[in-house]
Amino acid sequence: MHDSSQVTRLREALADADYTVDGCLDALGPQAYGALSRSETVPALRSLRGDGGPLATLIRLFLLQTRVPLAQARTALPFDEAVAGGLLARDGDEVHALVDIRPYGEADTDWWVVSDLGSGIGGVSGSVRPDHVLGIGGASTTLAGITVREQADRVLDLGTGCGVQALHASRHARAVTATDVNRRALDLTRLTMALSGIANVGLAEGSLFEPVERETFDLIVSNPPFVISPKGRFTYRDGGLPGDEICRRLVAEAPAHLADGGYCQLLANWQHVKGEDWQDRLREWLAPTGCDAWVVQREVQDPAQYAELWLRDAGDHQSAEYAARYDAWLDAFERDGVEGVGFGWISLHKSGSERPVAHIEEWPHAVEQPLGAEIAAWFRRQDALRSHDDAALLGTAFRLASAVLQEQTGQPGAEDPEYVVLRQQRGMCRADRVDTVGAALAGASDGRLTAGAIVDAIAELLGEDQVALRDAVPGPLRSLIADGFLLFPETPAP
């Protein structure tokens, strides 16, 4: 469906039926709507019993991917045009969807995302087509949540898939370029943009940075085909390069396409190789970039878990080739000495500093999305820490970030706690262990007294030498600042 008038009529039909996130939630209720995220359709089907209206028909067609009566389909949307455009198919007196059209949005914006019918929900079972275009999922929403949303001139969505990241970027960028090696992905993204009324997204076909050679961007986002697999069977997930090479290459090539001050953010997998520290492996990726970098490992799976996850993802667990493909996956991992696979996100910032910071950590605990503002604030803190020597830090009046709690642990009846933890209730939800001095410094930081003055008061209260304590504090103080517990003056809250 490429005719603009046809797309306009379809968009109007979706909007008139209130086929939106809020409309579907109201029609199904929170329990049934939540079950859809787990690929469970029974609660939603129960909620729609006896309802033959346009909204119920669209939900059945595109969300639940079940057949509907021809008469209901004709009432709900421009049927003949949807059939001619490859969105619907008729089978006698019934109609079924050929693509997934899913309501999506943020704030006061309604979008519709077009992708291939998903495996495990509705009418598709078994293996998916090699050029399958994945719809909205946990990975795409995670990347959207961690992306820095500052106003930008140009944004690149590398490996756009169904166009989710480009949709988000369209709201804060003058122009967005969405690329993909999969031509079908670009076709569906074009329809996604047209249905959603987005006019500032351009499309380009090609692998990695080939379509944008010699171009630079203020923001690069990518949910790449990062799956480490023995064969490149599926364009949407398998990069066709050995091991984790596609993620390494993205990190290596991105800085040349970043404008000064720009960000690159991507989801990635990386191998845990026998005899090699995984953090050292990633430091080798980051060192040549010249960018500040923050890597967060969210999960690690052993080779068997990893193979099972992606075999199920492709529907292979229902095929006769399951055991052979599982065996091939384990053979490849054993050959390459892979003991596990890490999943997480990589953020780069082209700060221009001669002393770039590379921070790599494991944080499998809960976080509060969206994190984009917190990630931007983290990079700003690195800039500030670089520009302040120890004396300058002690001469600064910091303030404690909001939503920070102090926890004390110790034996019942003990005079002093065994240890103290500062815990964030927002953002990364970190928990940093501090000593008595660190806890007192954090508690007294309200933006009025300098850190040095607070340390001097603590020294006097504890009967310690002021000079020695001043010498000892800057290290722990930098950690509290880097992790966002203490904020520089005039620092906006993320």
C-alpha cells in the first residue's frame, strides 16, 4: 500500500475506531492487554466476546491475528484497498491479516507500527521467513528508553527494522535517516511512517554505515542483528559476521559518523571467552574510539541457555531440525571457547576530551525507564569530574540527589551499623556502600556548604585529623558524583 490517499484512508479508519494504545487498553482491560505482552490471547478474546464493532474487529485482526467475518472487516477499514496493498487476505467469508499493525505511541502521540506477523501469537507458528521484520518487543522498547532525547539536527537509526527508533527520533530531530540491509524492512518502515503521519524520516538501503558514508549525525541509535549464531539465517537478528564482530564493528565505525558532542547508543551481545575477562574484551573495543563510553551488562547466559532462547525465537523448537541446530550452536561456541554471552547496552559520547572515560559494569538489577536523561547526565558528570581536581571538588558545594535513601545493616543492639548503603529510588536505582564519612558527607550536602567544609566538620566530630581526612575523601567523593548520588551546583535533575 504505497498510494498516499489509500494510506490516509487507512489511517483515518484506525483513528476513527480508536485503534490506539489507550483505545485498546480501554476495550480489553489491563489484565487482557497485559497478557498480550506475554503472547497470550485468550484473555483478550474473552474480553471481546459478542463485540463486532470496528475497534474489536481491528484488535482481532492485527493484535490477536485471528480471522474475522468479511462483513465486519468491510465496516472497520477500507477493505479492498487493504487487500490490494497486501495487508489483508480473504478466505471465503472470512478475512485474516498478512501483517501486524500495532498501535504505539508516547505522550500525546499515536503511531501505528507495521511488521510481520509474530511467531507464537495468532496465526503464525514454526519458523519465520528469512527476511522477517520483527515488531515491537522488549529490545526495541529498551533501546527507546535509554536513548538520549536531546534536540538534534540529524539522527541515524541504523538497522531500523519496523522503524520504532525512527518514530521516537522524529519528535526531537530535524531529520532522521533509517537504514536497513533488509529491503522488506524498509518497505514496512515506509508504511509505518506514512500511517503515523511522519514526514521527516528518510530511508536508505545497505549494511552498517555503507548507506551514510561520509555523513555525520548528532545521534546514532541501533538495535542491530546482534545474535551470535553459527549461521546467518534471519536478517533481523543474525549479522552474518563471526561471533560478536558486528557489535565490535559498530562501536569501531560509529565515531567517524558522529558530530562533535554526539551520542551513539546500541544494544549488543558480547562473548565471554575462556581465559579472557569480558570487560577487558570490551575495553579493547572502546579504546580506539576516543569517545567517552558507558557499557552496562544486564544479563549473561550460558551457551545452552543462549541457543535455546534463539531457537525458540525462530520457532525451531517445533521443527524436526531442532536437535541438529542446537548441536551446531553448541559446537560453534565450544570451538570459539565461548563460556557465556552477555547482553546489555553501549553508549558513546564524542566529548572531544583527551582523557576519555570508559566505564564498564554489570547491573542486572531493576532500573526505572526511561533512562535517556540519566545517561545524558552521566556523561555530563564525567565532563565535570575531568575539569575538577581534588582541591576543586572539595571547594564545591554539592547537593544530594532526590529520591535517595540510607539503609543501615548491623547486629541488633549494636552501637554502630556494620555498613551503610545509599540507595537510589529512581533511574539506575543504584545501591552504593559507604563508610561513616561518606554517609555523613552525603547527608549534609544540601548545596550550601562545600564538601571540604563538611569534611572538616566530620573530622572534628570524629576526632580525626582534618588534613588526612581531606586527602582520603576525594576518591569516594568522585564515586558518589559519578554514580549520581551527589550533584554539582546547577545540575538539572535527570
